[in-house]
Amino acid sequence: MRGDYHENLRQLAQLQQLICLQDRAAIADATQALVTADIELAEAAIDTAARVETMAQQAEQESIRLLTLQAPVASELRQVVTAIQLIGNLQRMGALAGHVAVSARRRHPDFVVADPVRPLITRMGEAAVEIATSAAAVLESGNPESAATLDAQDDAMDHLHEELLGLVLNPDWGYGVTAAVDLTLLGRYYERFADNAVEVGRRTIFLATGETADTWTPTDSEPASE
């Protein structure tokens, strides 16, 4: 019975990683839809976001089932409770990617993003894909050192977000209020996408070590031989 329980926990962890990969696919397609005004890619991203929602609901139901199936020991309880929290972050990542795609669909056949801003949005999309890729790898490995590196990737997204706000708030902005509002919202979606990926890392640190990301410190490197 205990072996079956552990196998169910392993399958739940695999499902979380699959959801994260779907988040990555959704934000990649949504970004491309933004910068190319491609309605098919926008629809694909929206469909993927809906798939994430369904998968997240299934994962949450499985987590609750595992909580009630047996009396979990401390490490098992930590894994299931953390899974429920992780699922929430992964679900929000999918929803945020869906918001980006909806923005592209709403303005079609027009571009949401003015031509001079498209390279910056492309970079934000690439940063989102990169951090989602790293989060998926962390979910697979459970390595706390790798999980801790997600913060640095989030810093890169924060810098891009600040650059976007600087463009929109510049007195020389000449693309109107609607475009400014659209870009402000888009910047927030990308920023929050990355923030939730960071939470995946922070929760993985807790799962692996039993310590919070704020109190845990990486293992000291081996001392150099004399």
C-alpha cells in the first residue's frame, strides 16, 4: 500500500511538470501572436491555457485524494500540501498566458504592440519561456540549488518590465492611451508570470529541505585541497 502511495505522489509530481510545460507553450504562442498579430497562435495559446486549467483541477483533486487516502507521514504530508500550493502557481501562469493571448485576439487584425516596442515584448516573452523552462526542470529534479536560481531570472524580467513602463510613461509616447493601457497590462501579465515561476522554485526548496527559501542556504562548496 505504501509503495502505491509513493507511486501516486511521483505521478502527481510528473503532472505538475507537465502543467508547467504547457504554461511555457502558452506564453510562447501568446507572445508570438502579439508581435505578429497571428490569430491562430492566439487561439492556440488560449486553448493551451484552458488545458492548463483542466489539468490543474485534476491535479488538485488528486492531491486532496492523496491527503485522505492514508495518514501521510511528515515528508509525505509536506509533498502533498506543497503540491496543492504549486498547482495554484502553475494554474495562474497558464491564466496569465491566456490573458496575453486574449489581448492579441481582441485587437486582431490590428497589432496590440506598436512596432518600436515589439522587440522588447519579444524579449519579455523569451524571458518568460526561459523561466518556465527552468521551473519545469526544477519540478523534475527537485534540486533546491537550481530552484534558487529562478530569482535571478525573475530579476531579468523585472528589468524588462521597468524598461516597458519607461517607454509608456515617456512624455514622447505617441501611440495613444489605448496602446499605453494595453502595454501596461501586458507588462503586468509577464511580470506576474515570472513571479509565479519563482514561487515554484521557493516551494521546491521547502519541499526538498523542509526550510523556507528565506531561511535556507545553499550547501557550501567543497573546500579546496591544500
